[in-house]
Amino acid sequence: MSSVQSVLRLGVDVGGTNTDAVLLDLSEGSRRGQVLASAKHPTTADVTQGIQNAIQSVLTQVQTTSDIQAVCIGTTHFVNALVERDPRRLDRVAVIRLCGPFTHGTPPFVGFPHELRHLLEGPHFLLSGGLQIDGSEIAPVIAAQVEDACDEIKRQGIHAVVVASVFAPIDFEIQQEETVAAIVRKHIPRMDVVCSKDVAAIGLLERENASILNAALLRYAKKTVIGFEKAAQALELKCPVFITSNDGTLLSCAQAARLPIRTFSSGPTNSMRGAAFLASLESGISKQSALVVDIGGTTTDIGMLLPSGFPRQAAAHHEFCGVLLNFSMPHVTSIGLGGGSIIREDLITKKVTVGPDSVGHRITSESLVFGGSTLTATDVIVAAGHASNIGDKSLVAEVGPSIIEGAQSAIKKMLQNYLDIMKTSSQDVPVYLVGGGSILAPDFLAGISQVHRFPHFDVANAVGAAIAQISGIVDSFEDTSTIPIAQVRADVEAKAIARAIASGADPHRVAVVESEVIPIAYTTGRCRFYVKAAGDWSGVASPTWTEIDDLLRIEASTGEAVPRSQSVTSATAVAAPAMRTASDILEYEPKIEGREWLLSEVDLEWIADGCYVLGCGGGGSPLHTFLELRELVRSGETIRVIDFSSVSSNARVGWGGGMGSPEVSSERLLGNEYQEASAELWSLMGILKPEALCALEIGGANGMINMILGSTKYSNIPCIDGDFMGRAYPTWHQTTANVYDVSGKGVKMLPSVISSGDGNIMTMTKAKRDIDVDASLRAACVEMGTHVGMASRPLNVDYVDIAMIKNTVSLSWRIGRAIALARKQSSLSRIGSILVDAVGGSKSAKVLFMGKITDVRRRVYKGHTIGEIVINALSLDDDVDDDLDHPMERFIGKITIPFKNENLYAEHTADDGRTTMVATVPDLIAVLDAQNGAALGTPQYKYGLRVLVLGITAAPQWTETERGVALGGPSGFGFTHIPYKPLGKYTQPRSVIEEYAHNG
């Protein structure tokens, strides 16, 4: 009988304090999973040396290295270079964006914080190209434009270029990014070029941002991976060297040199993957969802493992170094709890607190059990008798039982609350403890079925590196109009499996580990599919691994990095935004000149935050609109807001906004489609331009789009402080401009013009019924790219006086200001009362509920996202940051909120089962994240979020007539059995201009 070939893997994980290494036996049979050797070494300033030290310690524990199949390294090299803003390791980046007429108002680097933008920003070029959501071209690539851009890039001495195309992730056939990359490489030999589709998924700005960070690191990444390979060679290891990625899979050194950004979150991922593997070795534990708790010296990282053994991924968009990104990262929550967390007891209340400050790596000199003078969490656990092998227990003999019990209770409460936030349902799940600080965790936790501690828990992160697999990912939009979704899904899954195998996965051990179908709002017959397949490495090198740039080959063979110049911008640094403290916010006064409000960056930010709250779950995020407006202000343009009283008696007021799918507007950012629709309509009406503009809806992105049209860059028209919804209803006929049109034929909306922004314009002049206006134009919108600008008939000022809801821009500003102030004052426990005061007081608004989302159901029906959430009240033990001076308002039972793009009603269910309708449309029902005050759109609702539900009484334009209630009330959404009962008495928001006009 032939013996089973040994398959050994070296796993290494670089942490902030220690670098861990293990030698793991992955041979088939009973010995699979055996840890043959392990080591911990301090992480050195030269991280590569620390890696070499840790590996050397492991190798001294084994007799031979010939069976070691691979070295798999999880590293902090690249993420640290960005965190530290190190110009020696970062390059300036040029960006070629293929977008045609779209996205020009939000250029590359638009969302970067100043210091990082100053360090990385090179020239950018907005060129012909890009795709529509159906895969057709917005415009073709024009080689001459690309060549001209190359000349300028070469002139500026840039060494890294990003090519980003609208809807690049679905461009499988035309391959615009690849075409442009080939032109750049031909025109500028040895140029580092990054195609955005290789870095991240749908979401143009976020994908482009990630590609920029990736490109900035390429020079350093090449040098670093060569160092890793040299370290392996110095230790006489003949096997390949891999780098672990954010999603728990492997990158060859060549791949990591091209995509260093994929390593940023490999540390938490390795811990979770290692915990899953160690769990699989235990009898009686099957593949299951579980929470992994990695407790270190300073912080605790909590993540959710899926039954596949891979971590749950973070939301589509997340922030890093102040930059919004969308590449794959594990969903991890970090809290200030570790072995070195400092313990304090309040002398008056006797309340015991744990952290968040910590002695960190100084624990062996500052903790009591090690002869120091600081009481830490480790001291408490030793004093409680749970860790007698750590330090000298006699040194904590004087720690009183009240402190021991109080600290243990606080630790338990912290863990229980954050574990519950990370769960995906109310069902009890197990916890896997890893990390040296896991002695802090109790054996029993509420909501947890069992707390597990496995052998080798202290090196689980290195185990996770050792077992990393090979993956293949497909993220695309597919036609589902003629083929069943299940069949399309199966085809996409087959593609993902094929990609994994092509990258080196064992064909017999590869499987789909993630598969998601995402309907596209406002359209039918197309869905987004995200599939990831993964499998063990086959042990055979993939052909793609040898595709290393010529420059990297030269560096590897000579052992020297090829010198490259580092260009530095000559621009001088500008001051950061002034809103650093609560005092700054309280002292800020908007600029009012001659009864005109001239919007600043601060004003725009607060208005954007307020608009999202007033969207009541719908309307889409105002982020991209805000970024475009901020760029206008920074470039010297003016945006004016006026009170209605300033509008002349014979004026006409233009109104409108964007119509279409949020999925499109996340990629094909605004062009001039709304400006074009407006100009076409004004020409049709025989006017040069209206005297003023008004928002169609204040909720969401449309609350600010007229500010772009009205800016001095375009039409130079003031925007009135008001809108025609007071919120963000899903259809065009649900406007107060239509409420007072008793004809029922949409006379006040027509004529309307829609523009695709790339050459298609359509006019609608008459309708049989008002509901036909939205239905007809929305159908045309799908054919015109699924996002258009729409302008409706300018209204005379007398009608606007009746129909418009006044001072809603001011209301948005006040809501945004209140959220900003609550954050700076650390008074989020009082955010509800602060917001109630901001919108008019307790007679017109109230906190309807506070609690935790325990159930979410959603689907897309006839182009709209519909569903409901259930929010349960928090128990006394649930609260994390209750303010002793201003305790949170307490609620009981649960509240259910159905939504159709936006929240429709709130029904409370008491503990005894009795139900009460506490609010319905047209009153506003906003759901906010209770931990940061941010508004939540319906796509962001997820289990475990602590939320606050705010109710605001609707304007009388909706409530004073039967037609208003019929259009905007429960019956307007099909709930004919639910009567409308006012939440309170409406209070008109105070005009910002009126309050601050003394500045003029």
C-alpha cells in the first residue's frame, strides 16, 4: 500500500504586536489539520524580517522542509503604507475615465480627504466610452483621445494609471478598459496600469477609488513581494509563496503585486477562517453559521462565519482612510475590549467601566499582575480565578469583589450587545473564541448557543492563512426576460467555478460559497448576479501566476528595485474643514447676502444628511449629488437659495429631477441630462429660463439636484427654500403640485421632457390620467438607459404659493446640523430629542420607537422595492452607550414598518399582542442608525442594527384635502383599510435666511 503524500502548509499572519506562524498538515486522512509546529515573534519595524524570524522558529521544530507545499502570508504591509500616508511607498496616480457625457461633475478623487488627495492626485481625463446597464456602449473608445492623455501623463512623470469605465464589471465583450490599457502600455512602455474591473464591483466612484489606492501601491507592492520570495529562498524553501486576501483566498506573488488592495483585511479574515478550520476538527461540530470573537490586547474583532467557512462580507460600500470603497472585505466590528483594557470605578455611582483605552503591548509591564500600577481587564480575570497561569495572582489580591463583578458584568454586556448586532437572525448561534485575550470572555452569553475554545486558538490567524483557498468570482448583470432566473444563476455559478479552476483550484474540491441574485429597482427582465466559488489549491501552478510584469522579473532577478521618480504636487495644503468641535458647529452662521443664502461646503453637507433623513428610506443617497455640488463650490461657483417671499409676483418656477434606477445612478453618475431636459422644456414653453427653481422632492438625491442646475456654472437661477413632496414618494404624480390639480390629468405636470443625457430627448404633452405620466415616462426611461433627467412644466408663482411646502431646504439643514452636533457632543443617546427639537418640537414630531431590527423582508415588484422591517424594543441590558445624565427613552414590544421604496406606516405591537397604528403616510417615518445618527435607506436595513424611528407631521398640502390624503396617504399605496390619523400638529420650519439675514 502506498503511503499518502504529505501536504504541509506554512501559514504566517502579521499582527500589530506579534507575527504568528504555524506548520499545518493538510494531508488526506486522520492527520489532516494537525498543527505540527507554531511560533510567535514580535512584529518588527522591518515586517519582512519578523516574518522570516517566525518561519525560522517553526522550521527549527521539524526535521524536513521538503514536504512543505506552500508558504501563505497574511500581511499588513500595504494597508499600513496608506494608513501612515507614507510618500516613500505611494505614487501619484493618473486616471482615465471612460464615461462619455456622464460623471463630469464628480471627477476622480472627488471624495478623497484633502491630505490623501494632495499626496496621490495626478491628472485625470474624462474620455469617450462607457457602457449602459444593458451592456451597450454609451460611446466608443477613441484611440486618439487616449494617446493625447498618455502624452500628458508622460510629461508629468506619472508611473501609475487607472482606467475606469462606466459599467466596466459587466463589459465582457467590448472590453473597453482592456483596450485602453493596451494603448497606454504601448504608448508608455513599463507603465503600471490598473483596470478598475479587476479591483472591485458595481459603483463607479467607489471602484475607481479602490483602483486609485491600488495603483498608488504598485511600486511598493512589487518590492515587498520580492522581499517575501527572498525570505523564503533564504530559508531554503523551494515552494511557492502566496499572499492571503480579504476574502480568505490566495493570491500568487504576481497577483498580489498587481492587486495589493486585496490584502487590506486579510488579518480578520485569517482569524475567522482559522477558527472555522479548528472548529471542523472538533467532533460534533458541523458546518454552521458562527460568530468569531478575536480578543487581543487592545481590541476585540467580531465577525460572522457563514456555513461555507468564509466570513460574511461587509456592505457594498465602506470607508477606509476616509475614502469610500466597494471591494470585497469581511464584515467586522471592532470594540475597545482587550487584555490591556483599563478598568475604572466611578467613586460616586460605583459603576465599573472597561476601556476603551488600553495599556496595549505594555501589558507585561503596566498590569498589576506583572508588577505594574494599572488595573486592567487581565488583572480582573486573574483576580476572579479564571487565569491562574498569568502573572502573579497575589498582586491583585486587593482588588475588591465589586470591581471584579462589575468589570465582568461590563465585559459580558459589551460582548452580548455587539455579538447580537453581528448576528443575521434572532436564532442562537455558537461563538468561536480566538486570540490571546479570549480569557476575558465568559462561558455563557445571551443569544449564544455555546462558547467554544479550541486548541491552538492563539494562532488561529496563522492557521487561517495556511488553509486559504483559490477563488473565482463573477459579478454581472444578466438578462432574465426569457430565461428563468434559476437557470441564469446556474450558468453564472458554472462560470465562477471555471474561473476558480483556471486560477489553480482543485476541480474535485471546488464549490460555490456565495451566490446572490439582486433585482434591479425600476426595471424588469434584468438582475445582478454575484457568485464566488472556491476550492483547495491543486498544488499545480496556474499559467496566470507566471504573468508577471517585465519590470518585476528584472527586480526579482537582480534583487534591486528599479529606481522610479516620485513626483510631488506643488500645491500648498489647505486648512481642514472648520467643523472639528461642537463649538464650531454652534458658532457657524450661513452666509446671507441680500436675502440670498449662498451655500457653503458645510451647508451642503448638512443639507445632504437632512435630505436623506427626509427620504424616509427612499429617494436614494444624496452623496454623489453632494460631491458634485461641493466641487462646484470649491471651484468658485455660487449656489443660491431664496425664500418664497423673494420670488416676484409674475415669476415662473421650474421643477423636476432625476428618474430611474439607483443601480444605474451608482455607475452612470450624473451628466447634463437634467439640464438638457430643462433647456428643451423651456424652449418648448417659449421662455429663456424660469425665474426660480424648486425641488420636486426634498427627500434623497432629488432634494439637491436643482442646486446643480441653478448654479452659476449652468443656469444661474436661485432655488426656492421648499419642494413639492416634503419627502421622497416613489411616483411623479404623488406631488403636492398634483394635489391641487383637480383635473386628474396631470395638467400641472405637463408638458414634461425627459433626457437620457446622451442624445435622446422625449416630450409628453397630454395624459388621460395623472398616474399615466409617471408610468409612461418610466417605461421610456428604461429604454433610455434606466435613468433620465425629467423637467416638468414651470408653474406660476400663485400656484406655487399654494402647492409648495415651504422652508424644507432649511429643514434639511437643521436636521443635518443636529446630527453633526449630536456626534460632536457624544450625545447620540439624545439624538431623538435633538431631532424633534430641530424639526419643530414635540407637538409636530416625536420619537416613535427605539430598538433593534429583528426581521427584514424585501423584494422588487413592478420596479419598486417593497417589504417590511420588524424592530424590537431593547432590554435594559441591551444598551451600550446610555447617558446617565440623559437616559434613553424606553420602549416595549415591537414595531412593524412596511415600505414601498419609502416607509409607509408604523404599527406597534405590545407585549400582550395588542396593536396600535402609531403613524402612517403622509406623515414622515424615518429610520436612523441609533449609533451614529445617519439616515438609513431601505436597502441598508439589516438584522441587528440599533435604530431610532422618527415621526414628523406632514405639511397641510397633504392633509387638508381629501385628494391630498388619497394621493399621499395609506390608500395611495393600496392600504385602503388603514385610515390616516395625524401624528401631531404641523409646524412650518423656520427659514435659515430669516434667522441669519442680519449677516447681509
